[in-house]
Amino acid sequence: MRLQCPMPKLDFDVITLGHGSGGILTNKLLDSGVFNLLENDHLQERHDGAFLELEGQTAFTTDSFVISPVSFPGGDIGELAVNGTVNDLAMCGAIPQYLSLSFILEEGLAVEEFWDILVSIKWACEKAGVQVVTGDTKVVEQGQGDKIFINTTGLGRVHTKASIHSDNIQTGDKIIVSGQLATHGMAIMSVREGLEFESELKSDTRCLNHTVKKLLDEFGEDIHLLRDPTRGGVATVLVEIARSIGKGIDIKQHDLPVAQQVDSACEMLGLDPLYVANEGLFMSIVDESIANDFFGKITAYGRWRTRHINWRGGRQSPQTSTFHQRIGRKAGSKYVNRRTAAAYLLSSSSRYHKNDVRHEPNLAYTHQGTSAGGGLPSVCVQKSTRI
């Protein structure tokens, strides 16, 4: 349940250039908003920085957030900024503790809208268990920004059992995805494009640090790598991993969890869910010996629709991710869509051969016919649609 914090009475309704001057208007804005809502001992020092006591190995990350619209079904830019930074620390195997928070506000932004974003930030910080300890506020002329930009920096102590590095990945490791792909990105895109569905498509943005900590407590060094597939989606992360470890990654379409509404939205907009941004899930590469137990725990801890992806490393071209996509129809499932249908039409007069796999720099696709009634031939096309 989100926080309900009534906005204090102010003598201004919109952000002006004076709110970024460092004078009386700046102090009024910060006193009634940032310092009041996000109050803690570090922030109340009101110093140029924060004095922190850190123990052990420390993880450090920074991120900037620009999004349109700034509020969307399931969240807003404030919640997104906190969750994004917290999750980056969690993917390092760290326990998030402190954040910096900087705003670039556009002249003319409604103060009420800014207040709602601050409330979301407070709620997200409390849920993640982190404190905002320092920050900054600037204002740009109208037309020079898009309402609000946010920059964050995060610090956290690395878990004593964590050993998160791509060097730990071995052939035979298992990839586990904690939730359904592309939900966040398509929730935003559907608002931009004015798409409507039977039920509202909502972003699944959330903090992941509590679940990751429990998993590290139990499985420790057997968790070889953690990644949150945000900008660029799952495909981009897989490619980065493949290049880093010098091995190929081979996955199949039916192993990837995508909600029906999300798949339909991607189809309508001509987007590939593998390349759409995510915010509420993470990918784990774990030792084969713990895969089943890990899968069960991650499902229980997060109450997510989790998917265990089988993959083989080292057989295909090094540094390439190969995605096996089905076409045709199979009982109980639908595989035909515009992209695969176009691929079939292309293949009928092309040089492609059965079961051929062509590799492109980022992701190679092979389409396998699975129709029960004789089926369509296997074809292969290079993917070009990206987000």
C-alpha cells in the first residue's frame, strides 16, 4: 500500500527558475518537500555531502532517469529512480544502504506533481530500507527539460557470501529469470501509444534487494552472476554475458516467460519483448547443482512467475546468443505472428536451409516449424527490430 502524504500549503503552484537559485524559494521547496519527507540524521546535517561509516567491501553505482510520461501505470519516475539504483547494488551482491538524490526540474512543473514524486521516493526508500543522505536541485528553463530528470548514486555493503562475477560462469550453469519479460517497458509504451487492453497493463517496478539477500544467505558463491535486464532487455544482457565469457548461449522461446497482454502489445507495436526494458525482475546464472532449489526459493521469496531456462554453452559460435523461435501452431499454444509469418514468406523464395542458424553481432535467431499438420518448414532470419 502506497503512502498517503498530504501536500503542505505553499505560496506557489509551479516550479520557477527561482527555485533553483539557492535562495529563499529553494529553501521553501526543500524544507517543505525533500527534508520533511525524507528526514534522517544524515540529511538533516544539510551539508555539502554526507559523512558515512562503511564496513567491509562496498559497492557503488550511479544512474540517471529520464522517462515520458513521468507517471505511468504501476509507478512513476521517483519510485523508478530508487528501485533502479537499489537493484543495481543488489546485482553486485550488495546490501543497499545510502542514496544520493539530485533533481533537474523544468520551469513550469506543477508543485503537486513534484510532491507526488517525492512521496513515491519516500515510499520506495522505506520499502527498500535505504536512506537518502545527500542531493541537489536545479531548475532549467521551460522547454529545456521534460518536467523532471533524476540522478541517483547508491552505496551498499557487499554480502560476505557474494562472489558475483562473469568469470565464475561455467558451461552447464543454469539461467533463471525471476519474472515475466517486458512488462515494465510495454506498460510505458502502451500509454505513449494510447493502447487499451481488457485489464490495465502495469509496470512491475519493485526493489529486489530483500529477495537477493535471502538467496545469497542460502546459496552464496553458487550464485555466479546476477543482472537486471533494464534498458536493452534480456537479449542485450545475454549478448553482453556471451561476449564477456567467450561462450555461446543457446535458449529457446518457450523457456521465456512473457504475459499474453505484453506479447500482444509488442506485436501491435512491432517490438521484440527480448529487447524491451524491464524493471521488476532479474536474471541469475547459478551452479547446476543448486538450480532446482534456487528456482523454488526465488519463486517463494518473490511470489513471481519464475522461469528456469535451459541453456547450453560452448557449442555454438563463441560470444553469440542463439534464440530458437517456433513458428506454426501447436495444441494449446500460438506461435504464428506477423514476424514469423513474414519470415516464412521470405524463406519460400530464399537461400535459407532447414535448421540453418545465421549469426548476427547481437543475437542469432533460428525458427523451428512445429505445426502438427505437416507444419511450416524451418527457417532462419536475422532479427532487426530493437528498442
